[in-house]
Amino acid sequence: MFHGASKLIFQKAEMLRKFPTHEEIILWSYLRENQLGLKFRRQHPVSIYIVDFYCHKLKFVIEVDGLIHQNDDVKRNDEERQKRLEALGLKVLRFSNEEIKHNISSVVEKIKEACLI
């Protein structure tokens, strides 16, 4: 489930859980407490990464991208990160902050489709 995440990654994940973004809070309100019939974890350590949301049962990652993810260097890092997560057998779905803020119903539908709910 953690794919060899180090103690440092666990500590950083714990800190990130204390300071969620507004968009993470919005999406978490739909994912928590099995509202979609699945258990998700927030700011979850996976290998050398911390993913925004993770469902172990489906090996499914949801990432929430802020404006910094429009930067070319960050985009390249995101692509490499996604390849590495997928190489671990995980499915990755990404949403922008704007999608979550302005169209949460569509985001939730895409998540349901990806989960085959």
C-alpha cells in the first residue's frame, strides 16, 4: 500500500494533512466516509511521493493540481511522477483546482466512472 515510502515521506504527508487546500477540502467532502462506497485516504505516502487521494482497494490515485502545475517544468515532473505511479500498478486521475471549484459534479462523475461505480 505504501510501496516502500520512507519515514520522512510519512512525516511530510502528516504535515500536509494539516494544511489542505480549499479544493482538496471540497473534493474530500465527497470522498470521505465512503460516500462513493469506497475508502479513500488523503495525502497518502506512495513510494517517494505523497498523493492527494488514494483508494487502496482499486489502486487508484486522484491528484489535485493548482496553477503551478501549468509551469512546463512542473508538467514534466508530473508526467514522470504519473509514469512511476502507473509502473507501480496504480491508476491516476488528475483534476485542476478550477475543475473542482467550478464543476465538482462533473469531477465526481469522472471519479465514479473511473471507479466503475
